[in-house]
Amino acid sequence: MEGKDTGKSDRAGGDLFDMRGVLAGARRLAPARLVVVNPYDAATLEAVSRAVEQGVVHPVMVGSVERIREAARGCGVDAGDFTLVGADAQDVLERGAALLRDGEADFIMKGMVGTGAFIHELLDPRWGVRTENILSHLGMMEIPETGRVFLVSDAAINILPNFSRKIQIVRNAVSAARRIGIPRPRVAMLAAVETVKLPAMPATLDAFLMKKYAGTGVFGPCLVDGPFAFDNAIDPEKAGEKGIGGPVAGRADVVITPNIETGNVIWKFYTCVQRANPAGVVLGGSCPIVVPSRADDAVTKLLSIQFARLLLVDDGTRPAYY
């Protein structure tokens, strides 16, 4: 292979370039109603405020009203841009979830509340968030050198998914990829090596079987292949050096990790070493769920809000999860 394949010749073939350009599509949609639970930190308040300025959301902030106002003053945010709903620490999660159930909000985001408690509450059947599908986290990133966008799942929800759960993780990711403009997503199943190695590496067998399963058309138009190491999935030069061919090799739109540790390492490497800002959303419920890390800055939280808004589609009355 001569030189490095930048991927720019693939624009006509469906590759997405410039993550922020993709997410800017949220600004062209009608504002959606976002409920935010315990929005006391500066990064959350600044992100939501910028989303208001961009016309992406109408926010409903749930928690201690005085504490929200005080925190907003502290970071120079105008709390007048928000609808404030008072709730004490004991019932704040229920109050936020009830807004979704009652049709007063379209999607939800956590502020200063533990992810485990937040997700656990949302899965209570009372709120209508839980569906027949599992929840899975989907991150959006871009290759720094080219700006080509790719999606990663799962870095936050499913710890060690079995094959059945991976089917649903792939389904969630493929649906989201289509929603952001990739009509036939290329999906790479990740492992440490590119061949099936049993019993030491069961993820390689899952990847091989997922390729066969996808071939039945169960996911609709998409290409699933694997196993791939991460570099061979997103870098065409690395795939070429190892003689790995096929339409997914080096050009994956979606990478599916074998476990949460792998996804988490990719996410943290992207943010800590690359100093880049991903976007993340939890899929599989009746609406997108924005579950940022406490370490995420305002930019990442804003991008995540935009990502979630793109995964809402207007049905004439209120946005519904795609």
C-alpha cells in the first residue's frame, strides 16, 4: 500500500466527516424538551445553556431551585433560560422520570447524580422508559487526521455482554448510525486478534458468529465483519499492512467492543491522550438518555446533547425515539 489512505475519496461512498459538522444538524431541528436531573455543576449548566442558544433544547432543570440558581450565577449562566422544577434529594430522580412519563419532556440527562442510581430509576416500569430492548451506550468520535466519524459501543452500560446482548447492542448502534446519515453502516466486531482463537479469546467467536448472523439480514442494510483489532477496523493502512480485506476493514463506521473495559479504555484514551471531545448517549429506551461522566467537560456534554437530539424524530406531536 502506497502512502496513507486518508479516506477522503470515500466521501461519496457514505463516510461522514467532521463530527461537529454532523452534530450541527441538531440545530436545524425544532428544539426538544430536555429534562436535566441535579444540574449543579458548571459543565452541565454551560452545556445546556449553549444548547439553548443554539436552539437545540428547551431545558427543564430538576433539583433544588436555589442551588441551581446559585450554581448558574457562579459560572455566569442565565438561569432565566431554564424552566426550574423543585425537588428534594429523595425524590429528584422520580420527579425527572415522571416528566418523561407525563409527556412534559422528550429526553433526559443526568447532572450530579450517580449513573447507577439514575439508570436504575429510569428502568422502573412506572416511567415507561424501559422497552423490550436492552440499554447500550453509543459514543461518537472522529479520527483526528481525517475527521472521519465513527461510533463505539459499549463503553458504559454492558459489562460483559453475551452474544444475545451483543445482537441488541449492534441493533441499537446500526439504527443510530442510519439516523445520523449512514444508510449502510459498516460494523466491526472488535477483539485482540483477527482470527478465531478458542478457548482463550471467546470474543473472536462472537465476532465471527455476528458476521454470519448479520448476513441473514436481521439488522437491515449494513455490513458486519470481524474479528478485528481496533487499528485494523478504523485505519485502512493498518488493515492493508496485515492483508486484511473486505469493505469493513479500515473503514468501520461502528466498532463493537467485547466488554466494557475495552470501550472505556477507548473512550478515556480519546479524551485524555488525544484531548478530544466525544459525544455519548444511551440507547434502547423509549428516548435517548444522556449519561455524561463527571469528568466530561462542557463541550463533550454539549455534543452529547446534540447527538441525542439527532436521535429524536418528529412525529407531528412530540419527538419519539428512533
